[in-house]
Amino acid sequence: MRIVLIVVLTLSVVGCTRWSMNHHLNNAYSAYDRGNCEQVMLELSKVERDSRARPYVWPEVSMMRGLCLERQKMYIDAVQTYQFIIASYPQSEYAFRARARIETLQSLNHYPTHSAAAVKPTQF
């Protein structure tokens, strides 16, 4: 009986953490839909605290953060977040989406292409 109780308590704690993480992630998506990026960032912070043992959610959290940075017109920060996703999770669906977001920002002239970003030497 004691073993059954320990197993049930262990499973309930693990489930609660996962439920909490999913709850905050859902809240982040809802806040993003409402345009409330401050709430999104708060909810994503809560997800990160709950997901330390669940790295599979990290690229999704980073992607949501990048989208919010874009919405706040912080394009360089958004691109750096997308580049982090590409470097850290190159095989994930989020790396593919991050590349697409960078290309979109470049086509909208919100972020310079590599050739335009190169510093040209000054002639004296």
C-alpha cells in the first residue's frame, strides 16, 4: 500500500508540473492573440521555470518570444532570437520557421541582408 501511495504522489507531481507548463504556454498563446506581449513574456518566463527538465519545449518558447519581439518592432532582437533557434535546434520545425521569419523581415526591409549589413570602408 505504501508503494502505491508513493507512486501515485510521484505521478501527480510530475503531471502537475507538466500541466502547469502547458497552462502557461496556452496563456502565452492567448495573450499573443490579444496583442499583449508583456503578458506573453511573463507567461513564457513561467514556462521556462517549469520546463527545465523538458527541453523539447524550449524552441517553441523561443519562437513565441521572437514573434512577440517582432510585434513590438524590436526586429534586431527578434532576428537574434531566430538565429539562436537555428543554431541551437537546427533540425526542429522551429528552425525552419525561424529561417522563414528572418527572410520575411529581410524582404520587408526590417532587417538588412548580409550584403547590405556589411560595413563599407571609409575613404579619406
